[in-house]
Amino acid sequence: MAKTRFFRVAVEGATTDGRAIDRQWLLDAAETYNRETYAARVNLEHVRGITADGPFQAYGDVLSLKTDTVELNVGGKPKKLLALFAEVDALDPLIAMNKKGQKLYSSVEIAPNFAGTGKAYLVGLAVTDSPASLGTEMLQFAASQGENNPLAHRKQDKANLFTAAEEVMIELAEETPPADPTTGLFAKISAFVDSLSGKPAEPKSPPAPPSPPAAAPEGEAATAAAFAQIGAVMTEMASTVKAFTEASQARTAALEAEVKTFRELLENTPANKFQQRAPATGGAPDTIKTDC
């Protein structure tokens, strides 16, 4: 599916049953259209098929409506008329059909008194091969048939009306391409690594003007450059971690030496109020003295 630009689908004037589209009906249609209330679908020649395949399937959905004044040549003289424009979510078969030069005209089905609201509402949009000139003859023929109008059985309601066919200029709306996810990912990784290494964030410079297409870097080269930048940052972070580790090891060794010296000092220092006992002489003069 693809969203189209707004294109003209109806102009105030003739209908297929001898009535005329009132200017207010177009204004009402643009004002009241809401897909949640009733979604108008695109069909072929105002025929609503009963199966999902075959030629009379749905070809898209009307997304929104608007009105504008257009100048048309009527009877050899320019005349300003109110026109209704539609934005359509077109299915692939409709786009393909239009590219082949088929069904290049559109006609809308309008309910003048939709659901008893007193306002007109767009209930359907058809694509057709009947241009305005031949469509006028069809309108005159259909209107002259009265109740035998050959198009009557295609209406949702007998009070509804079909408009004269307007030329369709289906142009797909431009879509903004999604941003390159790798660019944002590399930027986030670089910023995260900088925060770990304590490296201050560099001020952002204004974006450089776009380079000519010939000078633009290839995708692989840009990716390699990004990874090279990450590698440089990782190397710098590794150096910082190594220096921190070596300093920590030196401080630990010094602390261990101090603890060892203090422990030896404690072991060789007599307890408080300690007095050395005199050597025992024993009972006989030649007895070996015992130091205890």
C-alpha cells in the first residue's frame, strides 16, 4: 500500500441521475469524513465485489478529503468551481492499473443525508474508464431512464448519487527515508566509551555541507572508519585501566610491607609490665643453670 497525494475526485455539477452536486455537499464531505465513522473504499466502476479476488475487489481506502476552488473550461469559458480532493491509501493493483493507463478517471458516491445527520458524506470512490466528455453522455442517458437508471443497483442507497468522472492524477506522496541505524549506534557507543574513560565530550560542530555524490564515502569505508574510531577509544581506555591497575598494585605492595614490619615489631616487643625471671641456679653448685 502507498499513500497518494491529494487528487481531484469531484466537482460541483452534474450527477448520473439528473441531479446536481450542491457546493455544500462537497464542503460537508470534507468536513465530516472520518474513517472511524465510515471508511470509504476504492472500487472498480462503482461495483462492490463479494469476493476478495477477481476484478471487483477493493483497490484502496480514502484517508482524508479537502476542498479547493479550481478553474475549468466550461462551454469555452473559464469558470471557477469548488472541487473535492481525496488522499488515498492505494493498493498495488490500483497503482499498477494506473501505470498501465487503465481506469484513469474517478467518480464518488455521496450520501446527501448520511445517517440522518442532514449532512453529506462520502461513502465510496470508484475508478473508471469514462472520461468527462463520454461521462456526460452517460449521465444524460442514465438520467433519462428514471427508475430504470442502469447505475441504480450499484448504489448503497437509492438516495445516493454518483458524480461525473474526473481525471485521476495518482502521484505517490514522498516518504522520508529512515535514518541509517548504524550512524546513531556508532555515536552512542563512542559516547558511552568516552564516559567510561573520563574523556570530556567534544562540543558538537555544525553539520558540514553535503559533499558531491562522487566524493561521498562508500558504506564499507564509513563503517571501517567508525570501527577504527572505536578501536582508538578502546585502546586509550585500556591504557588508562592499565595505569590504574599498576598504581593500585604498587600501593598494595607498600601496604603489605608496612603490615609485615608492624607485625614483626609486635612479635619482638615484650608485653606491658613484663619482667624477665632470673636464671635458676639449682641445689648444687655444679648443676647446669636453667633459664626459663
